[in-house]
Amino acid sequence: MQRLLDRSLRGAIVRAIGQPEESVDTPLVAYARTKLGGLQGMPFGWDGGEAPPVTEMAARRLLRILAYVSHEDTVFPALTPDFEGGVVAEWRAGRQHLVLEVDADGVAFVTAVNEAGETEISADLNFDQELYRRLRSFDEMLLRMSKRVEMINPNWRSLFA
């Protein structure tokens, strides 16, 4: 039984972050793919200093995670480069905010603060036994946020056109 669970967990992890996307893009993933293309195309020194564009590794890892946590009606995040070739996806609605940071090497970190302003998740997305639980929790919080945003502002997508 434990071996079956381990295989199931490994399958979930591989689908979430370890293998190329095989499914049709959700609207969120399609949006992110387009935005990331622009962030990867920025010149070195885009910040007026020495910042590189978003790396291929950071972009691929973010897309894989987004493919795992997105649904047809998931709200879009703000996508911003960091100053070392990584990328940050951030969602905000009231006091709730979700942040997914991926560094230039593809190492991911997630922070999730609920509607009451309490931190529920603040952790690396390492390949360990907790990865699936963290991704599921993040997915559930993002889904709740998306439903709330859709109810309050059904035209939210026009902000990303």
C-alpha cells in the first residue's frame, strides 16, 4: 500500500513540476505563457543596472506549477521579474494574497495569506513528502479567491487585456 501511495505522490509531483505540460492550456497558463515570453525577451540591464531577463528554467517551472493549480476560471496574477532572472506571480484580493516565487534556477517558494490576513503557507516547493499537500492547499486557496473575485467583479479579465 505504501509503495502505491509513494508512486501516486511521485506521479502528482511529476505532473505538477517535473515534466512538460501535456494538457491544453487553461486561460491562466495561456496568459502567463504570453507574459513570460515578454519577460524573457527583456534585455540585460532592464532595471538600469545588471538585471538579467527571466530565465528559461524559471519560466518553465512557473508554467508547470500554474498548470497544476489553475482551472478554467482562475484569476490571473501579476507577473514580475526579479533582479536575478527569476519571476514572481502574485494574486491579491482584499487581505488575501498568494505569492509564488521562482528563482533563476527554478527553485520555487510559496506564500499564502488567507482572507483574515493569517499566513497559511510559507514554504519552499521542494520535492518532498509535503510538496503535494502544499500545492493542494495553494490550489484550494487560489480557487476560493478566484470565486470571490468572479462574484465581486465578473469583468476582471478586462483588466488583463
